[in-house]
Amino acid sequence: MHGKMIFVLLLSVITVIIYSVMAVIIGIILISAQLIGLLIKRNPTLGTSDPLTSVKIGETEYSNR
């Protein structure tokens, strides 16, 4: 009986730790996404032109070959 109580306590502690870690990870992801959005808003060339130019460069390389 006593061993089961300890096991249940350990399980509850482990689940609480897992949930807190997940919450921290989600918070970090949300904060980083907001920071990236702010960076893109501040200098729009960073967000919009870079992928397009890389795609264009790739297309021209393929067309030249």
C-alpha cells in the first residue's frame, strides 16, 4: 500500500515537471515568433526579399544549366 502511494506521488511529480517544461517551450516559441515578426516588420527587406532572391538565383542556375 505504501509503495503504491510513493509511486503515485512520483508519477504526479513527473507529470507536473513535463507540463511545466512543455509550457516553457511553448512560451519560448511564442516569444521568438513575436521577435521574428518584429524584425520582419522593422526591416521588410529581411523577410520578403531574401527567400525570393534565393529562389530566383536557384531558378537562373537551373535554367543556365
